[in-house]
Amino acid sequence: MSHSLRLRPSLAHNFTPVSTRHHKPSTKAFKLSIRSCSAAPENASKLVAEVKTKLENQHSNLPVGKYGRDDEEMILWFLKDRKFSVEETVSKLTKAISWRKDFRVSELSEESVKRVAETGKAYLHNYLDVHGRPVLIVEGSKHFPGEFKPQEDESLCVFLIEKALSILPEGKQEMLVVINLRGFQTQNADVKFFTFVLDAFYCYYPRRLGQVLFVDAPFIFKPFWQLVKPLLKSYASLVRFCSAKEVKEEYFAADTIPASFK
């Protein structure tokens, strides 16, 4: 899935790293650091070099540098995702790097997504969960398909994922997504956008989604869930339906509970 957005270039500033307990919202741009991959085989460095060479020979038009075809950290991460298959890694990385370029991920900023973000439909929580994971919160009742151009909703989604990854504590690799479904109505359902989010995590941010909580899902959500559940495939195992009470008691300390669940 590839999109070409004409966003204004962002100002050159960086997000400040945060502690494993708390972080404050920032209007600054983000700098990501892909964490080292565990359980890599002894010849991992050789495989990285092999992927790097293939990308250079077969896809010399791809950009270089951070998140480019010669980014060894990203190559190692995708090798792990593809169970160290060089050919599969080259294929998936080619698509991911091309997508980042076409989507202009590096140009996303607080300002470029401000219009959609002001709805409060999705945001990065000020605190990590009890497992030290960044928390993306989605307010299902505030999303209305067609209210904004698809590219605007998609840009906010990608911006928040990137921002969450930028504050990963050392040793942590995944994020938590909490979807508040209280007040959800049929008009809030959006299969197309849901599919974009799934594709983003599977194709461009593999192994970054730790768990998805559907909170207080109303009966009216059931038909939508039956429609999208097959799209999740292996990701379905990451989904948990729970109550606001369980979210408060199991995922946050008393002073870090999201405002929506207090």
C-alpha cells in the first residue's frame, strides 16, 4: 500500500527520550532507534551483509541512511521478522523502504497532523503501561469515516506509531494499543482504515504490536468484529476484550491511568 502525501516539511527538532514511567507530550519531531534483536543466529551479521548487498544490487534506487537500504539495524529487525530468510527479508524491506519514501514518513510532524489530532480520536498516552510499553489510545466513538481525507487519518496513525517507537525504553520493543469502545456506533465503523492500520503493523512495523485491548465493546460492535477478525490472521491472538476496570487494575498504576478510564 503506497501513498504520496504532500505535507509541509517539519521543523528540524527531536523528541526527548523519556523515562520508563512517564513522558510529557511534545511538539517536537521524533528520532527512532530500533532496538537490538534477540535470538539472532551466530551468522546474523553475515545475513545482514547479504541483504544489504542484494538491496544495493537489485534496488539501488532506494534511499540510504536511517531507514534506508543500508540501515543495518532495520535489516536485522526485518530478518528476525522473516525468520532470517534473506529473500523474504529483501522483499519485505523493499516494500517498507519504498513506502516510507512515498508516504513521506520523515516529514510527518505535530503540525501536519494537528487537524485530525485535535478530534481526540487517537493519541499517545502520557505514561507507559506497567510493562513499560508506550500506549496508543483510540477513542472509537470519535472516529467518523469521511470526516477527513483518508490520507489525514492515515498520517495521524503513522505519526503516533513513530512517536510511540521513539520513546521505547531500553530493552522494550512493543507498544500497547487501547481502543475505547464505549459509545461506539455503527457510523464509527471503518473497515478500510482498520485494514490500513493492520497493513502498517504487518508490513512496515513488524513485531511492534504487543497487545490490543478492546474496552467495553457494545453489542453493536459484534458485526464489525466478525467482519474484520479474519483480516487479523495471527494478530488475532494479540486481541483481548476487557472492561475499563480491568484496564485500570491490570495495565496501569493508580497515578498513570488514562483519563478515559478513571
